[in-house]
Amino acid sequence: MATVDALVRAATKRFRTAGLDSARLDAELLLANVLGIDRSGVLAHPEAPVGDGQVARFEAAVTRHEAGEPVAYLRGLKEFAGLALAIDERALIPRPETERLVELAEADIAARLLSAPRTHGAPPIRVVDVGTGSGAVAVAIAVRLRARRMLDDVDILATDDDARALDLARENAVGHAVADRLRLGEADLIPASESPFDLVLANLPYVSTEAMAELPAQVLFEPRHALDGGVDGLAVIRRLVAILPEVLAQHGLVLLEIGADQEAGIVRAVTELPGGWTCSVEPDLAGLPRIARIARIARIAT
């Protein structure tokens, strides 16, 4: 009978031959998923026997991943910001670098709530997550604010132009018990009727059309419309920037994920807005430009 270690070793070899990154980790995650345990169980019991039915299921998953299908889609989940999120081909797979967006958003909301006592009947801080996809950012923020007992003072709207993605976001909101505190809306960017917002968050498509052809095979399994940002990768982002004067509250803040080579482009787009605006870019953990912070200059001066 096959053992855990033998299966992991064989799959790792196949993944390396196929040129896949993190071959050993992927093999361990896929086997853990088939066995219904977490990865630590695979690591702790390398000599454990694996039944024929489970071996067959594992081999099928290995073959699919060998052809490029992402591990997250094969498992049906992805870890993000400390949460296990449901994920499938309806939405982009959440990336580790996007966790920085969650951290910055949480910090801004907390600072607003702690800067002055909240009076009874005070309007909530209004947050919108544009292009929410799986709901990863919105759900993670809601869960963190709930843990800090701040969620009652915040109104979160998550939008997407894809109804199927919104269904997935709803599943994640339900799965993490924040469905009653998170509004979902099908929309192109931000509905004018919902404005203004104190905090605008977005992880929109920012891969250039030309670069799409150079992406790893695994990425091409994900929804193209969630990746392709046009000629320079900023087509959708520019549309969002253009409406900021209408949708952002006077003292509002925008946190926008961008590509590592797009800092100059986003700064240029912001400087073209009417009135005074400021734009700075925060690095990700790799030191690459990643999160654009956009606000009216009036907000900085106060």
C-alpha cells in the first residue's frame, strides 16, 4: 500500500519536472486535501498508509496540477489574512501581497474610530471594496473589525461586475459569519447612489494585455477579466481614479493595489484630477511598489 511520504515524493518529482514552483508544498497540500487533514498531519505521519481510493483521487489532482491548474482551485480554498476562504474559477485567487491592503485598511478605520469618541447615532465609517471577487479583502476586514469590536461602527459595501464572483463572496461572508455586516452589490466600480465613501479599496486588473501572454500556465486558469488591465495595465484603474472626486468623502482615503512597475502611471493619473490630490505608494513585503494611497490634499492639511 502506498504511503504518505511515497506519494508526496512522487508528486513533487512530477511537479518539478513540469517546472512548477513550490513543488513539495503543492504535493503536501493536495494530499492533505484528499485525506481530509491539514498539512501538518501529512508532515507528522509520513509512513501512514493511503487507501487505493484516496490514491486515485490524489493522482487525478496531481495530473490536473501538472497541467497547470492551480492548487487553490483543486483544493477549493485559499488561506488569506489568517482565513481559509472558498475559492474556485469564479474569482481570482487571493495573493499574499494583497494582505497588505487589508492591514492598511484596518489601520485607517481603527484610527478614525479611535481619534474621537463615537456619539450615539453617529454615521458609520463607509467603506467600499471595489472588484471584490471572492470577497477576500472585505471579509478579512470585517472579521478583524469584529474581533476589535469596531464592526458596529462601519458599513462595508463590496462590489463586482460579475454576479458569479459575488456569489462566491457571499459564500465566504456566510462562512466567516459576517454576511449580515457586509453588503454585496453588482456594479461597474462604485454605484453613484451609494457615494460618498470614507475609504475606497480596490484590487483591480493591472496586468498589461501584452504581459498576459507571458504569465505562468497556472495564472491563465483564473478569470482573464480579473487580470487583464489593458494596454498598460491601468485601463480599469484609471476609470476608478477618474470618478474619485464624485465618490470619495472630503476626508476620505483610497487604497489601491497596483503592479510593481505602475507607480509613475498611477501618480500621473491622480495629478490629472481636478482640485488638489496627493498620491504615495507603499511597498509590499518584497520592497516592490504595491499599494497606492490617494487622498485630497485638504485631508493631509487638516
